[in-house]
Amino acid sequence: MCNRYVAPNEAELERLFHIGARNPMPWKQHVFPRAPAPFIRRARNETGYERELIVGQWGLVPWFAKTAKLTYSTNNARSEELAEKATFRDPWKRGQRCIIPALSFDEPNWESGRNVWWTFRRADGAPWGLAGLWNTWTDKATGETVESYTMLTVNADQHPLMRRMHKPDPKLPSDQQDKRSVIPLESSDWDQWLAGTVEEARSLLRLAPVEVFRAGPVEEITP
């Protein structure tokens, strides 16, 4: 699970995705759950295929929510549960997939017996494009709309790097911890993720090879 990351600024997003936002709301580069941050989706109001940059809340607000301020966490979603879990089922079925741009993301490492934050960057120096789902929620009382998104994860028990993250459960064997990893998308897969069928998108729900990562304790990783 990911609970903090660094988002690119608007100029970096324009260079990366060749796209801008129309009067975007501001965002801070250091992003935490429920904070506003940018994501990329297939443009809603275009008949063809275009991308658009949206700024929304990190923490998906489902259609049945009474308020946008949820009492439970929706900033991460297990990819294995997308088709069944009520919060994410409709966005997944409707193809409301997005790409979450990140310069880096952090995960906790407990190998020393205490939490040591690790930072993850791409080995090639490019930003991450992480798999996500988005939703637009409307307040029935006021008509206000809230854009929001969630970051997808997959099981990482067999991944040589990502299985080292997060606090282990002493009651479970080492190969059944359900350690989680975000899902990095290669730029060549972005269009398939945004505009492909559900099955085409499902084929991209996989771990990235360890060679893609440049990772280590926060104080040891420099830009």
C-alpha cells in the first residue's frame, strides 16, 4: 500500500503527457491521502481518444457515499477485488481508469524491527505512471461535484524488492503475507490502460521487474 508520493508540477506533466489542464486547482508536490493531486484520464467530453489532466482527491469517493469526507480509506485498491468490491466495481466496469504521475513514492521497510521509510524512483530517471481508477461524485444536496481517484495494488509476496516493504504479520508464513505493490505502467502501455477493454487493462495489472526500480532508505536516495 502506498500512503505518500511526490507529484510532478504542471510543467513536468505537460512535458511528460503533452497535455495541460484547464484552470487546474493547485496541488502540493508531497501528496498524502485525501489531498488534491493530478491524474490523467481519457477525456470525458471528446468523441475520439484524447487525454485530459484532472486534479482530484486521493481517495476515491464512490457513488453511494453520503459525503466526500469518508470515514474509511480508499486511496489504495486491491486489483484482485475491483470487480466485486462495491466502492470500485462500477468505475472498473465502466473503464474509468487513470494514470497517476509520480516523481517518487515511499514505502515502509520493517527489516530492522522499526519503520524505515524507503523512496522508490525509476532507474531511468523518468517519472512513474501508476495505475489508478477515478470517479466523479455529486453531492445531491448542493450539486457540487468532487473528482477523486485511487491507486491500484497487486500482491508482491514473490517480488524480490517489494516483498521487503511493510510490517510483516507474525501469524502468517513469509510467502503468504499479502505484501502489496503499486502498479507502474510503461509509457507504451498508457493508451491501452486508458482506452482498452477491461480484459486488455487487466493484462497490465502486474508487478514491474526489479530492474525498473531505484530504491533505498529516504536519506540515502537523492534526486
